[in-house]
Amino acid sequence: MQMAITFMAVVAGMVFSLAVALLVEEIIFGQVFRLLFASGRRAAGGLTSGKLSPQVVAVKVGRER
């Protein structure tokens, strides 16, 4: 039982440490969360405004031999 309590205390301490580190990073630089959310949009197809834009695609008609 004591092993489980020790494990929970260690995990809670690590989570708290990460939360404080992210908060300090956000206060100092102010770009951590902006970068996280922007990278998700770029990975989804390069959408920056959230709207789809039409694209021109060249299509070859006919059969090739």
C-alpha cells in the first residue's frame, strides 16, 4: 500500500512540475500554446484561417498507349 502511495506522490509531483514549467514558459515567452495550436492547423493541411480555398488541378483527358 505504501508503494502505491509513493508512486502516486511521485507522479503527482512530476505533473505539478510540468504544469509550473509550462506556466513559467508561457509567462516569459508567451508563445508556447500558440505554437502548439498552430502546428495542429499546419499538420491538417496548411489551413491558417480555417476556411478551404479552391485549387486548380490539371487533368489530362484521353487514353495513353
